Amino acid sequence: MHAITIPEPGGPEALVWAPVPDPAPGEGEVLVEVVAGAVNRADLLQRQGFYEPPPGASPYPGLECSGRIAAIGAGVSGWAVGDEVCALLSGGGYAEKVAVPAGQLLPVPAGVDLKTAAALPEVVCTVWSNVFMVSQLRPGETLLVHGGASGIGTMAIQLAKAVGARVAVTAGSPEKLRYCGELGADFLINYREQDFVEEIREVTAGAGADVILDIMGAKYLDRNVKALATNGRLAIIGMQGGTKAELDIATLLGKRGAVTATSLRGRPASEKAAIVAAVREHVWPLIDSGRVRPIVDREVPMRDAAAGHRVLEESGHIGKVLLVTGE
């Protein structure tokens, strides 16, 4: 088969489409013939040499894919060769085939085509685990989403609205904010022109956000804590704004706030399987019914994954960028 390899870390040109050995499914795994993968920020970090795959994972980038089951390993039940699936991966999605633990498989939802399904696993599992399983967003509460037009952001808006929460988003252009509003976001904040702390206080009558989903990390830490409501929960899932910052413990204590930071890729397979099972139970019916949908900005050939990386680096996209194998 072919896969995107990274002979040496670097810019998008470091991604090389090359022949590699076919993977084989181990015990508890299935082999998926990949129809599409998706580009995530973690892939950019891996390409640059800053994010090594966890032990035992595929060396190739790609944290989600869609395709058809080609083979089934020992101990797997409930799946058959030919089933159309999408999958949460620890790596290997930028390839024509990938071995996946069966617990990380999801059926392609009704009304979603097989290629587009590649846009779902990573974002849905990230949003559901952080906003709902950890931060416990409830109906009537306010969620603040940074990067509202991203793959994560567009999914967070839809899921929060589906459970009856109010949603505020930040984005850097009127076009992106308009799209967030069309998805259901209640409050639109242009971070280039407005102070999100002041804006969130204004729209919540001074209360603040009950849950904040943050992709920026250090750069926003102080302001995120200030923007929290009493008993608010800050969920950090990215570090686009750096890794080190000072935290005002007094402010956090005064708000009885909580700060969590999670990543998905390095979790044990059992934890990933639990998240995938929760997503299948709670989110898949919303997608099946059409209330929630994947948002795809564009498709590019997988062999030209560098083009997909450039799109993310330029930050002009809305939703997900897919890499298609040729089907």
C-alpha cells in the first residue's frame, strides 16, 4: 500500500506519499481500507517533529478515517468484512489501509456519505468527552467555544444547541462568524476586534461562561479564567497560543472554577472505546436524524496531503479538510 510518510520533520513538503508494508489486524483489531482521512492540528505538529505517535501506534499521521472493513482479527465480533465504518485512530489515517482496535469503530451514520464520515470521529469524540463527559454542560448553560469555525468548533456549536445550551463563539472574520450563527451560535465575537471577556460578561448579564472549550492554551489562560462563571469549567484541548502561563489561583478559587486539560490520542484503548461507545449512544442518533452534521470545507487527494496542511496553516477554512485516497 501507500501512505504519507515523514522522512524528516519540516514544512508541508516533508509529507511524502510512499510505498510501505501493509498492516495486519492484531487480536481485537480490524483492517480498514481507507476511503478518506481528515487533517487535524495534531498532524501538523507531528509533521514538524513536535508530536510523536504513542508507543505501538502507526508512524504515519492521521487520527481519523472512513472506509470499509477488509479483514477482521481474532476476538472481534459485531463487525463484518465490507462494513462501512469510520474510526478514531492513534495514527495511520494518511494511508490506504490501517489497523484499528474494534472498540474505536463507528458505523457510518444515516445520511452521511462514506467520504464525509471521515470528518466525524476525532471532533465528535473530542467535543463529547470534554464538553459533556468531563465539563458536564447542561441545558440552559452557556458554552464559549474558541475557534468556532474550526472542525471542533462547528461540532461543539451543534451538539451544545442540541442539548439546549446557549453558545458563544470566537472567530477572526465576519464570514466565519456568520457561518457559526447559521449553525446556531447565539453570540458571535470577533477576537480581532472585541475582548471576549467583556463580550461574554455582557451577553450573560455579568455571569460569565459556564463551560469554555479552549484551543489556545497559555495565551488565553488568564482571560479564560476571568470569563468563567461561578462554578465554571475550562476545558483546554489545544496549545496554539503556547504552553506556559501564570494562573491566578485566587480568581479561580473565588469562582470555584475547574480547569481540565486533555488529549485523546495517547489515551489507553479502553478509555477511547468508552468515549466511542458514549458517542455512538448519544451523538449518532443526532447525526442520523440530521440535527447534527459534519462540516467539510474541501477535499484534497491524500497523496497531496501537503495541500491540506497548508489550508489549516492559513486558517481560512471552515470545518474539516478531508484527504481522499482516490475513490
